[in-house]
Amino acid sequence: MSIEATSIPGAGKEVHGRRLESWKEIASYLGRDVTTVRRWEKREGLPVHRLHHSKLGSLYAFTAELDAWRDKRAPAGTTDAPLIPGLPEVVRPDAPMRRMAARAALALMLVLTLAAGLTWFMRARTNRKPASANGDLRSLAVLPLENLTGDPSQEYFADGMTDALITELAQVRGLKVISRTSVMHYKGARKTLPEIARELGVEAVVEGTVSRSGDAVKITAQLIRASTDTHLWAASYARAPQDVLRLQAEVAREVTHEISDQLVPVENTAGSKPTINPEAYEAYLKGVYFLDKQSSDGVRTAIRYFQGAVEKDHNFAAAYSRLASCYAFLSGMSEIPYGEAYARGKEAAQKAAALDDNLDRAHTALAWIAVLDWDWPRAENEYKRAIQINPNSANAHVGYFYLLLILGKLEESTQEEQAAKVLDPLSLDTLMMSISNSYYRRQYDDGLIKARSAIERYPQVSVFHVLLSNFYAAQGKEKPAAKEILLAEETSGASPERLAALRGALQAVGPKGLRRKRIELNEKLVGKQFMNAYDIAIDSAVVGDSEQAIGWLEKALQARDSKIPLIAVEPVFDRLRSDPRFADLLRQMRLQRTHSQLS
């Protein structure tokens, strides 16, 4: 809690206690490090005052206010265990006792510092037994690293380093690591670590900072037992830009060592990590930043950066795998033709796997290519390989869920759904997957609840309105289904003219009139946009035009529409399953077995 102050120096000294004039003094008084007390101010309202004058500013805090804040905070189930093992808890019966405790703490810190020698200044880590001595920790989240450059344009670098550290830790056998998508929800959040940990379902949290100064990349990291807000370990590192991969691996390895002596460490040790072209890695991090926006424009920008990365480093496997992910995204959004997405995505995925067969994203991309080839055994093997390499890959679990769903392996798909939800509980993809599972399993009441809840949280995400309209339609509730169709169109950016035509049709003819008008409008777009055939087939089936529905499904199959395999489980097409032409569509995709299970 930053407090703008105009108080007179020295006024109310007895009331406010001693005045602390810097972050260092505040941290020393509270028995913590500077990073922690700055986090407390941002997230938990630590009372810090600021004075602004000219272009400069100063800060201070009063010991009495700090004591009151700490007393109020203590009942929340947190403990202010000291960062350095062996330091006594800060006692507060009176000011002299506090000064004595502070002097004792400073004296002990000085002894430890001198004993550590010059390495203390290179790597400020605490020497302690692994956390397993106090009970193993088997789950953690890496919170977004704080950007200390002072330049908002460098956020991509801090976010990219967060992603890289998550990727390294995700390779540790037996450790649950929350995916980037979920942890990024807490960037700048004013929540305590115990609250965050409860929401993510983890026992520990890694937080820290990242900055660049001259020719060095600097990272500080802290490992915290979330339930008690107890610091277990802290370290700082500085490496040359070309050694950034080794830096990430080293941090991950030491975090692993500290949380448990029973976990299998990261296989690619820091020493085996190659140096990297700094310009290539810079482009790669920018690509990750824009890919994470999950928008068509963002993904197209990401492609340019990933292409720049592989041009600067032809052996950059991770950049090739991300390129493949970009083409998969654009294909799924019907933004590029199937042939372009397939050719470019396949080339990038195969290149990534050839350079690094232990890269889970490469095998996830190869699984996507196999799905486009309708080679289901190969797709399943690739997803299994990706999960074997990285059991913490929520992306692989989500992809495998949809594959198993298409193949009619409903129980197994539910297992993958649960795995993805544990690893990425706040992701839109995970939420959409969970709702879709209810829909394709014909659990409409359960799905309605999920879809409504999703819209309450994300009212501007069009796909949730689409899913809710599907549930209403499946239950024969055409009017609320039509309302959600309009909301889906509106939130997806439909033109005013299109929206007016759809609303006019609804008012004039009713829900079926709305769908027929949408069929008419989408038919006009077939030559201008890619792969609308499947969506037209859906609307045709809903209004009862089976002939038109079959015709558009045949066109979708010919166009290799990325959604066409879903006809194997799509409830809307249940009335068409007895049609030999529908069975032939499934046969062409080698999905007869799924058809027989649902018939």
C-alpha cells in the first residue's frame, strides 16, 4: 500500500515509532529480504509512505504501523519465518528489544557473509537442507517474474523468462508444475501467496525478478512454502546473454534440489545446455509473448519473430516447434487455407523433432499433423510421447483429450481432461475443454452450468456463447439458443450489417429463421474465407435440412476442415448417423469404430 505523505518530519514520533528510511531498513526490521517486503507492499498493503519532490522520490515506514500490519496479518495462517536459517524471529515487546534482535541478526548475517567469501556476492543463496527435511513439496507454481528494467517494453523478456523456467521445472519427474497460462493471471495481482496457492492447488511458489544490465542477464529467485509464506531458499544469478539457457537450467535444478531430495532432477543439466545466439533468443521470446495473446494478429506477429529466430539460429528447435503451433492456431481459427497450414506446420514440426527429439512441443505438433492426416494411431503415439517427455504439458493433455474424444474413448478422454485441469486450472482452453466434454458426452445439464459460469467470468469470449447455445439447442430451447448465437456473433466482431440481418431474421421468422439467415450469409463467404462448410452443416442439421447438412459435410471433408473429425461425436449429427453417406464420411476418415459405438 503506497501512501502519499505530506507529514512533518518528527511529528507524532511516539505514536508512529521509529522511522525507517529505505527498503533495506524496512526489510531488516521485518527480518525479510527487500524483494519480499516490496511484494508485501504491492499485494498485501504493507504500509509504506512516499514523498515526491522534483523528479526524485523517497520512501519511509513507521515501525508502529509495520507492527500493527503484521499483527493484523498473522491470524491469516501465515508465519514470518526469517529468510536466513538460524535467524531468530523478530520480537516486538518494546523498541530496545527490537534493536537488540536487529543487531543480533545483522551480526549473524555478517558472519555468514564473511564465511561465504566472494561467492556470496556472485550468487546470494542461502545454505540450508532441502525442504524435504520438513516434508517433501510435490507441486509448485512459478509466478510471473517481475521486470526490473524499468522499461514496460521489456515485459516480453520477463514473461519469456517465466515461461522458460516453467518449461525447465516441468521436466522434473514427480513434480506438478502449473502451466504458464494460469500463472499469468496473477501478474500484478494483489493477492497473498497462500491465496494464490489455494487457487492453483500447489504447495510451493517460486517468485523473483529479472533484469538486463549491460552484457548480463540477472535473475533472482525465491522458493516459498505457500501455506505459511515461509521462505525456503533464495538465490541470484548473473550470466551472459548467450548462456541464458544454462542459467534457466541451473535455477530449475537448484529449486528441484531444495524442494525434495527424492525428485528426479532435470535431465538436461545446466552444463549440457548449449550457448545460444542472443539475437535469436530475443526474437524467440518476443514470439512467445505474441503467441500467448491467442489472437489472429498476435499469432501472425509471433510467426514473424519465430521465423527471425530460426533465420539467426538454424538449430533452434524450440522456435520451430512454436512455429508449428502458430500454423495450428491459424488453421483452427480458419485464418489460412488447410494446404498452407499443413505444409508449413509439418515442415516446422519435423524440423523441431529432428533437432531435439526430447522436445514435447515438437511431438504435440507432430500429433496435430497426424490428426490432419487422419492417422489416429500415429497421432496417439505422438501425444503419448509428448506426455512421456513432459507430464506437466497441459497443451499435450488438452490435445490428447480431443483425440480420445474423437476416437470414442470417453473414459480415457475424461482422464486427460482432469490432468489438464490440474495443470492449467485458469486457462480458457482448459475451461472450453471441460465444457466440450459435457457437450459431446450428452451431459447437457452439467454443461449448461459450466457454460453459464464461464460466461460470468469471460462474457466477451465468443466460444462460450457458442457452447451455451449448443446446450440450449440440444435441450430444445431454441429462443435462448438464438440469443446466445447473437451474443457469439457480437463478441466475435461481426459487422453491424451482419448483426442487423440476423436480428431482423430472428424477429421476423424466429430462431430457425435466424439460423437460415446465418446459412445464407455464410454461403456468401465460402469463396472469401477459409473453411466455413462445417459451420454451415451444423446450422443445416439444426433446422432439419439433412440433405444440405450432408452436402456441406462433404465439402468440409474435401477442404480438410480442421473440425470435420468431430462429426464422429457431434450430437447435432445424431439424426444423420443412419444415412449411408454419413457413414461413408466416417469411413474416409477411418472413424467407423467411433460411429459404431455411438449408433
